[in-house]
Amino acid sequence: MNEKIAVSVIVPVYNVEKYLKRCLNSLINQTLKNIEIICINDGSTDKSAKILNEYSSDKRIKIINQQNSGPSISRNKGINIAKGEYIGFIDSDDWVDLDFYEKLYKSATKHNTDIATAGIIRLHKLHKKYHLKITKEEISNNTNEKFLLCDCPEKSYVWNKIYKTEWLKSNNLKFEEGIIYEDVIFTPEVLFYSDKIVTVPNTYYYYWRRKNSLITQRHKKAQIDSVYAHNKAKEFINNHNIDISQQEVKTTRTKIFGITLFKIKTRNKKKEYIIFNVLKFGKF
């Protein structure tokens, strides 16, 4: 590939044969053509490796095979070999709009930002909702505002963003290895150390929630790692005097015989009303 690579997309792959083609199709058909797709096969035991080989005729796809080591090591390996001007991450059971990387790349380069971030649509079976909705382009170099625009730490996701490669590598910003919920630690750090970010409306990352995900499979480890990661992120935020008060959720409950019938969640002056933990009205 002689043309300059705009975005390196890093895809950790582990036992996702049911979803991998959907993910890869959304990448090879991007309107931004000068991308590289770095697929780290993390010791898959299903047909994931076979599917990757089927797509290898696309010269933009690079396949790295390794023993099962976890997504952090896979992502860090991808960062080390990435040649794109920017780096993006996608989980192999998710997908993105076909103009996703073009819109993020154009906004990031136009405004010379370290990070460009887009919205998220969360799906589970027949349920679909905006998990993070971005309605306009906003640029910020203010730490507190960057956290507010990304709804961090509530939504500390790495995959709805792209990151300037030179900046990421020069600051040695990597994922802590050996844990789940590594993005909970990574995202506050990159937002804090970034000089400037831009929000990009009208393109989305599709976050697929499935029962047999990595976190579900490792339930006990996930619980331990979740506590560790959230505590470490909280410590980082406190140590750097980052004000996240507008993102904090306050909950009031109405109970009868100890059972919650009705509750109101309030965040940043917006309210969500929940009845029996089923019916919801309003949104953040």
C-alpha cells in the first residue's frame, strides 16, 4: 500500500465466528479507503481464524496470530505496529457506519485534534437505543469539558474514537495488561493528556451486547477487575482534580416493604423516571 494510511483499525478477535463477518464487512466497505485493518487473532478456537483468512485477499487486512492473551495485549500489539496517522479500535462483535472513519478522520485532521469521538448505538436482541448521542461538532481543550463531552467516566469506551498515532505513542499511552475493563483506566488518561478533542455527529458505533461475551464468560474475574479498574480511574480523576460532578447520577427511590417501585435518576439537570425497573421515561 503506497498511499498514506489515514487510520489503522485494531480488531482483537477471540471466538466470534457468529459476528466477525458483520464487523469486517463494515470495515472493508468504509468510505475512507486508505485504512489498514489489523486483526489480532487471540488464540481463537472456533472458526474465527478461518473467516479472517477468507478476508485476507483485501490487502488492507493484516492478520496477527497469538496465543490467548486478552484484549489489552492485542490492542497494545496493534498500537505498536500501526502505520496510520490515526488509530481506532473496534470489538469484533460490533460494527460501525460505513462513513464512520471518514467523518472522524476529516474532523480530526481539519481541527488538528488528538482525539475525535462519535456516538454509540447499543443493541441487544430486539432492543436498540442511543447510548451516547452527539448532535453537533464541538471542539475543546478544557479537561472538564472533554470529560463531559465524552460522558466519561460513565462511558469510558475506546472504540467510538480515533487517536492521533504519533501523540499516542510519544506519550506511551497503552492498555494495562492482564485485566478486563482496561478501557475504564485508558479513557480518562487519554482524555486528560490530549491537547484537544472534537465530537463528530451523525455517524455511529454499534455496540452489540451478547450473553457469551468475554466479560460474561469470566464472571468472577470481571467483578474483581471492574472494582480494580473503576477504583484506579477514580484515583486518577481525583489526583488530577478533574470535575465530573455534572456526570454523577443522583437517585431517589420510592419503596414499599423494601421493594423499589419508582425511582428518579438525575444527572446534569436531566431526569429519567423508572417504574419497576422496566418502564423508563425521559433520558439523560
